Amino acid sequence: MAYAGQRIVPKARVLDAGAGEGRFKEHFAHTRYTAVDLAVGDDAWDYGKLNVLADLEQLPFADGSYDAVICTQVLEHVKRPLVVLREAARVLRPGGELYLTAPQSWYEHQQPHDYFRFTSFGLRYLFEQSGLTPVFVKPMGGYFWFLSFQLQRMHFWLWPPRPDESFVVRGARIVTTLLIRVITLLLLPLPLYYLDALDKRKDQTLGYVCHCIKE
């Protein structure tokens, strides 16, 4: 999003499709920014900063209304991703740009609104079917980044909290969780970050960052 914010010129019309709480808005303070979302993803989120409440499959905007569309970690939460991408392309002017991220390897989240994971080939196919030409589809790291992310959540599956656990079990869970987190959050990430350079394929990745241009 910082990359997109630096590229987009002042006063450009930017649509944040699936904006959620609008956490990337600061990158587009120099633009005419519109946040749109259906507001069903997370009950704990504050959707009060949205400009428009709408389904991404039926955007209430005219053709060619925007210079850029950003869409971050949204595509897995829609039932018809091709329809959503075609809508994003529709509201883009000719030559307009799409900045998108999507996961390939991620745990289920915002249940039950979690439907898909994407490969680079699947994303390129969806873009091409939507009249969008990819400038790049880049992996979010390779195997070792992926491994680091998985290890950082190890404690949750080893010792998930239970409402009926005893004081002794709770104490053991907390101690074990702290030890695991010291290793997986403090000790392992740095070497795994540098080991990732050894992975030239990067086809086992957390997801993809994408930049496209409307034909």
C-alpha cells in the first residue's frame, strides 16, 4: 500500500474496495479516497469510517469513475472473485491501476466469510478475464517466510485455551506458550528471513502482491 500511495498522483480518485476499518487510508491522504465495504467480515471491527456500504459485486459507481482501486486481503472473502474483479475494472478509467493482495497459504479467518486461496496462475487468469493486464504478481516471501509465519502460531494449536481447564493446566499452558513464543517470535524469524533468499522458486508463499493496469 505504501508503494501504491507513492505512485498515485495527488487528487487522483482512489477506491478502497473491501476497506474494512480503513487501515491503509493514511497512504492515500493526498488523493480523493473512497472506502467501500459490505461490513460483514468481522464483528469486532469498526466500520464507521466507511464512505459507502455496498457489495463489491455491484458497486454503486459509474464506469470509469476511479483512477485506482486498492483491494487488500479481500478476494478470499468474496464468493465470486471474478465478478468482483470485473466490477473493479469497470469503475476504473482506461489506464487506471489496480493494487491487490491475496493469500495463497493462510488459516481460515473471518468465518464463515472465507472461501478461496489463490496461486499466481489463478490470479493472472482472473486479471486477464477482467480486462486487467498484470504489471507484476509477486510472492510474499518464499518457504522460509511461510515457515516462520506458521511457527509463530504453533502455541495456538498446541495449547488452545479451554473454558473448563483447571488452574494447573492453565498455568502449564501459559508457561509453555511463553517459551514457544520466545523461540518462534524472537529467535527464529531473523534467520528464517535471511534463509528465504535461498528459495528461488517461492511457490510456497503466504500470498501475492499484484499491480495491474486496465486495458
